[in-house]
Amino acid sequence: MKKVIQEAGCHIVPTGYEETDWLLSFSVAELILAHTLTNEQWYLYSITKFLIKYHCSTNKIEGIKS
């Protein structure tokens, strides 16, 4: 799995704000890893993601993305 992820690499994408602002996107690696999760793991991942998003929004925490 590690080799597959390494071979997938990453992309450099513009943030859309400034011409000089770019970020590394690991979306391909994330998809590969997502397909290896069991149903239970995916369920727990989804709940955790929701709880983090809820906590950040209720406490006005910025800078944390998906």
C-alpha cells in the first residue's frame, strides 16, 4: 500500500486567492486509502470528521479544512 501511495504522488494546485498561493493536494492518495477502509472504519471516520467540523464551527476555530 505504501508503494502505491508513493507512486500516486501529489498535485500542486492553486488556492484561488493569489497567483502565488499554492498547496499540495493528496486527493488521489486519500481516495486509495478510503477504498481500503471497512464499513465500520468508514462510519467512524465520518463521525469523527463531523465532530471535528461541529467543534470548530461552534468554537469559531478557523484554518482547519476537510
